[in-house]
Amino acid sequence: MPNRLPEKPLAEFLDLLLDAVCIVDRDARFLFVSAAGEQIFGYTPEEMVGRSVQELVHPDDLEYTMSTASQVMAGETNTHYENRYLRKDGEIVHIMWSARWSEEHQVRIGVARDITRRKRAEFMQSALYAISQVAHTAPDLPALYCQIHEIIDSLTPCRNFYVALYDEDGHSWDYPYYVDEAHPLPPLQDGDMEALCRQVVQRGEPLLLTPGSEPGGLSADERRPQYWLGAPLQAEGRTLGVLVMQSYSTTIHYTENDRQLLQFVSTQIAAAISHRDMLTRLEYMARYDPLTNLPNRELLSDRIRTALAMARREKALLALLFIDLDGFKRINDTLGHAAGDRLLQGVAQRLAASIRESDTAARLGGDEFVVLLERISDPSNVVEIAAKIREAFAVPFELEGQQLLISLSIGAALYPRDGEDEFALLHHADKAMYALK
């Protein structure tokens, strides 16, 4: 005698499936949702029936979803298209659909599979690769922070995002990257913000605060975030600072999943920041004098070549001033090298303050400095700037409790009168300087 299936309503069998079976009418309203729908969408089947698909689909996927639905209603069977829905708890769920249209019943039948975990793993892998890439390709730290913001925003919405770096020596916070819709500029002082960041640093793990968090977390001020999530930036055994994302709306909120996500990527981000910071420091060290922070010979050479190319195109004048300190060796011998270093730092500051922003003061080494003057309208301008520099040195320096007046020997070279390339101009200015000694 052949086996017979139990005579139970089809819906009871559909409720045994891990995927959700959904039936939608021509107006895109749910007529039926199997039991698995509650696990996927967060709503009970009863809550979904009668509601429109448009109410639940992620706004960014609505146009694509309705276009795909039209294709299915036109008779095309679609076995694997993906979109995102907003769950009842506000979280985003990624769905893979298989759907067809029943002309006889005028309904669209779809099977929904939750692929959120798979998509999250794919996004994480892609994000880690992207972070690794930008660590090497970002031209500077601000660009790196901006690209990191974009990468995290692709994982979870974070319109409000900032990087807080902690200075252990000064016990202060710096915000090199800050995007906030309620406060466009980082506050000069914010006790709540710093207290939260300090908690993250001290605990060494992410901190998630929500409207239901313990008292003392988020204040009730409407300009304060509803959700705050911070993760420590740890690299090479030290904490660089905190990565923060926050939301002022309950429609964009953060959960334990987001906390785990930010914790996972923050280590990679800290390594990227540390790497980029190291490159920036190495580039600076290669182009600036470590004692005076003035451009060194290499950077000066680059700027002279660039200025010469512009002067040739525009048929303009430029000048070089070769400057030497008179009696510097005697100061070094009598007051010591530490005092000599402080004098060189003071000289650098006065030189930089005596010239225009478009000009360059550089240290060649020892007590020799060069000033590049661009866009000189008349040779008399060179004499005026040299006089201004001498005037700045008419005020004595305070060294080891002594008042020291420092005199300068300044030689000048004018392009194109005294030379047409870098070496000819430097040689002429150097020779003119020694002629004055």
C-alpha cells in the first residue's frame, strides 16, 4: 500500500523551512510569510501581512528591488538576487531571493535566505584589504583618515566619525579627523567626550553606549549622540587613541555586532595609521633639519629648481641669500655646544619670521643658512629683505644668562643676472658672503 503524506495545511510544512517563504500581491503587499520570516526580518508573520515591501526594504535598495520585482511580474524567474531589508530592531539584514510570478493567482512568490553573516565576512575581508591598501597609497594622514571613514561607512552607517589621538606626555587629546553633523568643529574642551575616550584607553577594549546604558554614559542633551561606539587604536604595544562613531538618531543605531566589527578592524586601522605616521616622519626627517626644523639642503634644492622653472616661464626674478653667523665657533667653544644649538634654533626662528610665506629659509649645515626669495619685482627688494633680516638680529639673544648680539654676513645672488642654475647662484651668493667677512 503506497505511503501517503499527512493531510496538513501546506503552511505548516513551510513553517519547517529555515528560509522564509513570502507571497506578495501585485501592489507589493505581503499576503503570507512563513515562520522563518520572524527570525530573518524581526517581525512576526502577522505583523508583516498587509505591509508594503517598500516599508521594509533598505532605502538605498528600493529602486533596484522594485525594478527586479517588475521583471519577475513580467514572467522572468529570478533565482538569486540580493537586497537589504531593515529589521524591526533597526539592524540591516542581507537577503538572497529566489522568486517567480503566478499569473493564475496574481501573486509573487519568493523564498528569502538570510546571507548577512556571509556578506559581513565578505565586507570584512574587503575592508581589511582596503585598509592595507590605503596605508600604503594615502598621500598623507588626513587622506588616510578620510578613506578609513569611507571604508567603515561601507560596513555600517557612520555619518558621525572621528579619530581621537592621545598624547601621553601632555595628557591631552587631538582630533586630526572629525566629522559630526551636530558639532561641525571639534570642541576645544569636552569633558564627556574625553571621559568616554579615556575609558576606552584605560579598558583597552571597545565601549558601546546606548540610550539604555548605565547612568553617566550619554547625557540627555538633544545635541548629544543617542549611540556612541569607541574602539582603542593599539599598535606596537601602545594605545594611539580611539576610533569613534556615533549616531544622533535612533534610526541609525549600534549593537554588539557593530562593537565586534569595530574591534576587529581597529587593530588593522591602528597599524595603518602607525605605518603612515612612520612614513610621514621619515619623509620629514629626510627633508628637514632636525635641529631647527628648517628645510634641509635637499628640500632647498627641490624648491630652487621649481622656482627657477617658474621664473623662466614667467621671465621673473628670484634671489638667493647666503647667510653665515659671525663668531659662531667662539660661542660654541666658550658656552658649549648645547648653547650653540639653542642659538641656531633662535636664528632659524628669526629668519623664518623675517621673510614672506612664499619664501624659504633653509639650513645647509653648521651656521650656514640660505634664503630663497621668489617673485622679486626689482633688485632693490633683495636689499630691503636683507636689511629686514639684519634688523631682526639687532635684538640680542639670551644664552646662559648672557645677552649676545649676533652679526650676520649675507651674500646675495640674483637670477638671471648672477647665474641661471642652482649651482651658479649658490656659488655666487657664497662668494659674495665671504667677500663681506
